[in-house]
Amino acid sequence: MDRRDIVIVVILVVLLIAWPSIDRSIIRPLLEGTQPAESVHTPAGQPPSARAPAGEPALEPQTSIAERPADEGVPGPEGEGRLHPPQGDLGRQVVLENALLRLSLCSFGAGIASAVLKEYPSTADASSPPVRLDFGEIPAAGWYFQTDSGRESLYFELCDHTPTSASWRAAYQGFELERSVWLGTGYVVNVEDRITAGTEGGCLAEQWLTLGMMEQHGRKTRYAFLGMDIMRSGGEGVVHLASRIPRMFAAEKRKRGLGIMPESIVVPVITNELSADWVAVKNKYFVQLARAEGGLNGAWLVARRALKKGEQPDSLTAKRMTRVSRVGGAAVLPPLRLDPHETMARRIFYYIGPKKYSRLAALGYRAAEIMEFGMWTPISRILLATLNWIHDHVWPHNYGLAIMLLTVLIRIVFWPVTHASTVSMKRLQEIQPLINEVRQKYKDNPQKQQKEMMAIYREHKVNPLGGCLPMLIQIPVFIALFVVLRSAIELRFASFLWIRDLSEPEQLLAGVLPIPLNILPILMAVTMHWQQKLTPSGADTQQQKMMLFFPVLMLVFLYNFPSGLVLYWTVNQCLMIAQQLVIRRQLHSA
């Protein structure tokens, strides 16, 4: 392989490794704006998904029907009011509960003040309480109203309450408002709003259905997990806004003519001209999703940034964007015009739970795209399903062991390709004296040199790039597995040997060493170097030295990756070494 071939291969490898970032930041925004997505049509009376996992309904009607003080709340742009309860007062609160979910409902906006997800602990400690999502700043699923001066909500009166349901009532501008909220067996919160006009009828302006503020869970990373997703109506596809939020702060700064970054923003992201089927806000592991019968008239994003060191909420000083710390939002419900004494009922379906592929897929309406598998979706789905099947069916039901067994299966699939590549490299090594002779003979004529070398390759039926083929074929699988593991809630706090959390780097001796110790990436680099030593090579000495640098590059690149991903790559290298030894023995005995 000459120097030009080496350059081409390196470029291909770099492009494949960088493809998720390129797809997320460049290609996907272009496609989202131009390429129509598959439309979803649900027959009357039929759920959008025919089957759901046990205990998880689809986003369709079902047959059954002490909070942290909020801070100052999130102000909207000038003239748009605030989205928080007055003085942080959420009013009366009641609790709804099923086997998976415990909700605290509040009378302010008849919304959700907090949600406890019973299946998921807050930390890796055995005694950890379950995850609690606090919506004291902006109640989730809250009912807000459009006014001339902005948006406002009101306190509802509790009419009825059972362990799984509650009903509220209020009067607003001549309309009688009733809201019923009830839980099924999963993570879907069912809401029915009934609006009755008074003796004169009238028009109820656009309303907001709020999505509570979400904070980041887990270690801070450069990947933007905290954000908003929108399923646009008419088959326009799902929009992911996480990476765009810092630019929204900068745009709001310019719009308001500020010399510093605002602490919070409330900005429209979908307007009447481009309506939505659902709106979701999410962090790395959990998500809220709101869908209303008849669609949504738009969506607004609410976000806060982290204050820099020494900065105060009442005296902002940051001229550049800091980290996004909280994200919430609102779905806009269309205005209603009712005749005197006319009643209109509207159903709302609100998912509040884990960002788990099987549950989101069961909701229908392409909700599974919240996972952001992107172009790697087909491979990612297969890998995730296989990983979960191994975990569920192989004792001792450990995800570290499941990753290792998944690696074995992948190696079996790639065995023919690796075997053919090793044989090809062995033949290339055998004809290396002929290649060196041609290089020396035509060193002043590169075109003639290349032509003669290709003739030798054809005569001996050798592919000079054959040794790189297995690596290139495996990279899409590697990237798809990375996409799965970066936010797979299945691996959250999943331990294996000395690793406490397979979804995060090992981070051993953090706070003791300047750089926390991650053992797996070091083992991976060592096994990669060993595997290269065992691989037959027809390259010259300089090119071999270049290839020996590759393990160092991968060590740096993967050092802070999730442990589960590095475990896969390390085990994969060990299996490749074993395969190389077997093939070498077969070739020597032949």
C-alpha cells in the first residue's frame, strides 16, 4: 500500500468516526428542512401502535379515568409575561400513583408539580431514592391562556380525587373549564379538558400546554442531550433542537440589543404556519412528550443557561454563551370558538418517563426518533434488541456480560471477512520483495511504478487494501453501538467488575489524580497494538510506524467514552487476536 492509499484510508476512517457529528450538525438540519418524512395515519378508534410493551399504553385514550419552592420563574421576552406560579405558590396538591409513576398535581394550571419514576434510582447507591423530576418552576401539562399582555394561568378547584385520577374546575372569561387527569398502568398521563361557553358564547384564544423544565442527568459531556424535539405535522419529520439552543440565546441577545447573554429565553420554534403532532423535552435519560387530539398550533422553547463563576441572577455579566442548564417548553393549542352553552372536549396524552426505545416506539407517531439514532437506526435497533435479549435470557443478567456476548456474535458474523483479509495480507507479505523491487526500479517515475505494482497485485490476486477492509466494515457497527450506548437507559448504573456505570467512563480515582484513570481504554490500546503486530503486513517500515500510531490515536479518542462501548472494542480486539493466531496456525500447517 503506497502513501496515497494510506492517506485515503485514514481520511475514510476519520470521516466514519466523525459521521455522527457531521450528520447531526450539517446533514440532518438540511434534510429536516427539505425531505418529507413518512406520514402517520391512524384509523378511527385504533391506537397508533398495535402492540405496546407490558404496562405501556400508546398515546391514545384509555378506558379508565411537599414541593421545592420555585424560584423567580422564567420570564418571557418583553410583553409576554411569566410562566411561573405567583410567588412560587403551586396551590393545593394531590398525588396520583401507579406501579411505575407517582405524580404530584397542583391546582395552579391543573398541572404536574413533580414526577417520581419508581423504576429508576437517582444514583448508583443501593439505598438511593427513585428519580424525581421537579416542575415547581413551570408545572408540566399546565393550562395557560393567551392574553393581550402575555400568557397567564389560574388556580383550579379540586372537584374529585382517587389514587389514580383527579378532576379540577375553574371559570375564565365567561367559560367554564373542567380538567380530568388519570393514570393507566404505564407512563402515559391522560388528560381531558372540557370547555363550556356561557350564555353569549365567544372565542377562547390560543392556549399553552407547558412541558416542565428538565435538568441534565449524569456526567456533563460535549454532546447536547438536553433539548426539545418536535414532530412536525404533514410528514415533515422530527426536529431535534438541542444543538441549536446556544444559538437561540445568541439570537435573543441580538434581538434585545443586550451586551450580555440573557439568563433565560422563551422563543417560538414552531408557529401556526408549521404545526406539530407532538412536542417533547428531554435530558440524557428521561423525556416528557405532549400530544393533543387535532394537533398543535405551534411550540415554544423555554431555556436557562448556567451562570458563570461569580455571576448573579440580578447582575448578569456573561458576554458569551455558557452551558445550557435547563430546558422546558410549551405546545400551543389552537383557539376555540363556541356558541352559547356549547361544550367542547379535547384529549391530551402526556408521556413522562424513561427515554427507552421500546416504550417510545410503542407510543407511535415516530416518538422513537427521540432516541436520535439517525442514519444508524437499522443497525442500532438490531444491536439494542440483541443486547437486551442476551441480558434478559443469559444468567446472571448483567449488561457487561451481554456486551461481551454481543461482541462474540458480531465477530462470528465478520469471521469470513477477517479470514479472507488475513489470507490476502499474508499473500501481500509474500510478494513484498517484488513490490520493493518495482519501487526501487521506478522511483523516479511514480505513474509507471503504480502501474507495475497494480500488475503484480493482479497477477498474484492480492488486494492491497484487503487488510483495511475488516476495520472499515466494522466501523458502522461501532458507530451504531456508540449511538445506542451514549443514552441507553438500560446501561444507566449497570455495573460490571470494577465498573460502576457502563454508560459512563470508569473515572477511577477521580479527584485524586489530575486525570481520572480509565483502565479499559488502556487495555484496548494494548490489544490493538498486539493485534497489529500479529497482522501480516506488506507495508514498508515507514508505513508500519504510521499504523502503530493508530492505537495511540484510538486511546485518546475513546478515553472518555462510555465504558460499555470501550468494553465492546476491547473484547473485539481480544477476539481478533485469537482469530489471528488460529489463522496463522492454519496457514503454517497448510
